[in-house]
Amino acid sequence: MAQSEALLVLENFIGGKFVPCSSYIDSYNPSTGGVYCRVPDSGKEEVEAAVKAAKDAFPVWSSKSPLERSQILNKLADLIEHDLEAFAQAESKDQGKTITFARTVDIPRAVYNFRFFASSILHHTTECTEMANMGCVHYTSRAPVGVAGLISPWNLPLYLLTWKIAPAIACGNTVVAKPSEMTSVTAWMMCRLLEKAGVPHGVVNVVFGTGAKAGEALVCHPDVPLISFTGSTLTAQRITEKSAPHCKRLSLELGGKNPAIIFDDADLTPCILTTLRSSFANQGEICLCTSRIFVQKGIYSEFLRRFVAEAKKWKVGNPSDPAVDMGALISKEHLEKVRSYVKKAQAEGARVLCGEGVDSLALPAVNQKGYFMLPTVIAEVKDDSCCMQEEIFGPVTCVVAFDTEEEVIERANSVKYGLAATVWSSNVGRVHRVAQRLQSGLVWTNCWLVRDLNLPFGGMKASGVGREGAKDSYEFFTEVKTITIKH
Ligand code: NAD
């Protein structure tokens, strides 16, 4: 099973053991178009075995003290960190992201997810109130819920999977996780470290496969009372429908169509460099990426000129080259979908200023069959165009002009999503006013992607249901009870 030139074949991880599956699907290396590994095509049977293992492990794991669980989470963090380079290489090959992004963002954050929840689980308190006139005190107690179903997407594979596993097991739940069938390798690598970290058998089970088979079997399993899902809004609707007969607890982290609002008093140099990153980092495949840039009229021409000039400097190519800024998109189908948006915008009369269809892309021989495209900037797009309304989830960003604060707030809010926004201005009063009125679960002002994991993360409107973060994850992954004592 060693990772070599031979094809990597993954196995499910159930009850502390790697278990082969009866059928497999191919998973591709997006930067070459070649098959990278074979992923179990799990279904009901495999999910059933994983849920049973998780149920069996629950009594012992849930009765451990938070400190014991914390020590195990910290050990797992250390082990992943020790193998950081191997994890980063695998994530880059599996997802198409640059090795630099995997080394500096994905894997360090996966490590930090375990460290963060190992610490935060030690610091929660419950509530207590007194009713002296009745001779009563009331207090709340929290307990883990049971077997948690965790479903994650392909864009930040280990980062997002561990953002779920860490709080779930820190709270004393056991889990059945299903990573995206397109990016399963780092989850499988993590399973190889669980025993050494001291995670008892059955506490973390990973079932690989498609959403339609493995994902849905997990969502519909009667012994899985809660589902934490990150992915598209469409899938979330299906999960909500399928889980409804079981009245499951759901946390849904979904898509975005995130605005950047740039006022004419913004400090343009950091604004342009950050907005480039917020538009194109990880090939634009981050739910928090900017895809609608509203620029105040006085600086519109200057912004556009400088922004396009900088976008043209981005180097697209072999993700394993540390000098490359952008790697490959996840799949051929996704690349075609992203390209189709650019074509639609052109057909509507918008101007493509750089990137797709305008500039040429020179790729090394090994990457000729990879799924690459250039950072693409579109101007003169109407607000009701699909490019301004739908999540593209690729390296495409639209730039439009606005006049007034009132006008831009209304336009920024005029989409079905509400995940993340950025506001650029040196006027503190304005920054507060605008941030308060944006329909967005996260607002970054004069920065992007600066996160304190203590605070709630999640979206409004079609971008999500519920929040995750220190206290929010604790509340989601535990059941609260109110107890009254009369003395
Ligand atoms: P997706 O919804 O297609 O798949 C996500 C996961 O759900 C995968 O593991 C998939 O196999 C599984 N799945 C698919 N159908 C299922 C079903 N019927 N039942 C159960 N599971 C099912 O999303 P994707 O294409 O992998 O990821 C991209 C999307 O994720 C984008 O919309 C992006 O904005 C969103 N996303 C959101 C956040 C956030 O925190 N809000 C973070 C990252 C990505």
C-alpha cells in the first residue's frame, strides 16, 4: 500500500482497521489528467459497518475526561505536523492546488484544528441560575450526542475534514467521516496515524466514496443523529430533505458569491494585492473567495488598470513548482463549467480583460492534459448576469463600478448567498456602518481570510445553516440538558 509510482489504492478505515471495498472509483491528479489513486466506492454496507464501530466505541470515548481527549488530539496534531511535507505533497497532487498553498495553509490549518479544539474543550462552562424564592437552583449539563456524520468537499480536503473531526471527538462523540471522492488521500493518510496518537478503535471511521452512495447512506442512517456538512447549496437541500424524516441536527456550510466593496478612500496597494488573493487563491476554489468587486467610481479606472496588470503577473502552472501562484482546477468537468461562465459573460456583452480566451497559457509538457486556466477578470457585467449571481467557484472575478454607500450595500446584498464580504475604506465609521448592513456571516474590513477560530463561522441565506467555531461547535456537537434541584 506504499505511495509510489504504482497506483495508490485506498481502503476504508472502520473500527481501527483498513478494510478493502468490493468496488473502486478512479480519482485524478488534476495537474496531469492522469489517475492518481483508486478510491473505495462505498455504499450502505460499508456505512453500516462504520456506524456500528462508532456506536460501539461511544460509551468508552464519551466517558473519558476532556483532558484525556485533549491529550490525544494534541498527539494527533503533532503526528500530522511531523509528516507535514508528505501531507502537503499528497494534497497538492490530489486537488491541483499549489504545493505552497498546501504547505502554508491546508496542512498547518489541519494541525491547528486539532490543537485548537484540544485546548478549547478544556475551557467551556455551563450555566447556573438560582430561584431563591422557590428553593431551587437550575443548571445546564452538556453531553456528546453520539455518532456524528461528517461530510466534506474537495477544495480544502484535510483542512475542512479536520475542522469537523476535531470538535466532534473533542466533545466525546465518535464519528463516521466521508471526504470528497475527488480528494480522499490525506484523510486516508490521517487514518494511518490515529492508533499511534492513541485514538481508540472506532472513534474515527472514514468511509470513502461518492455522495450519492456513501454520503446518502450516512445521511439516512437512523443511528447518526447529527450531520455536519460542507459543500454546495444544492447538495445541502438534498441532505435536508433526506434527513428530515429522522429529525437530524444539521450544520450546513455552503456556497458563496462574495462581494468586495472598495471605497475611494481605500489604501489601494494592499487592497489590490489582497483582492487578487481573495479572488484567485487556491484557483478561486474557496467558498470565501471574492467574485464580485464593487469599486467606487472615482478610483474605478485606476483600480481596474492596476488589478488587471497584477492578475497578469500570476504564474499558472505545475503545482509542485514553488514559484507558481495558481495550480489546476479540480476536474475537467469543473474547468468546463467555469469556462462556460466566461463565455456567457462575453455573449452578454461583458468585457474579459485578462485570462480565459484573452491570454495564452504556456504549460510544461507534463501538465498539457491538466485542468488549468488563467486568472480571469471581467468588467461591465450586469448585476443580474449569471456571473454576478451564481457561484462559479473558479478563478473568475467581476469588477463593476458604484456611486454611493447606500447603492453598493443594496447591490452587494442582491444575491441569494451571504457568506463572506470584504470592505475597503480608511473611514472607520463607514466600515462599521457597511459591515453592519451587509447580509453576510463574515465581513473582513481592510483584510481577508484572517480567522480567529474562537468566533462563529458560517453563512446567511443560501450560504448555510448554523455556525461553527469554539463555542458554536461545542454547542452543535453536544446535547444540553437543564436540571433543576430543589433544596
Ligand atoms: P458537493 O456538495 O458536490 O459535495 C460535498 C460533499 O458532499 C462531498 O463529499 C460529496 O461526495 C458529498 N455529497 C454529494 N451529494 C451528496 C448527497 N446526496 N448526500 C450526501 N453527501 C453528498 O460540493 P463540492 O463540489 O465538493 O464543494 C464545493 C462547494 O462547497 C462549493 O459550493 C463551495 O462554496 C462549498 N464550500 C463551502 C464552504 C463553507 O465553509 N461554507 C467551504 C468549502 C466549500
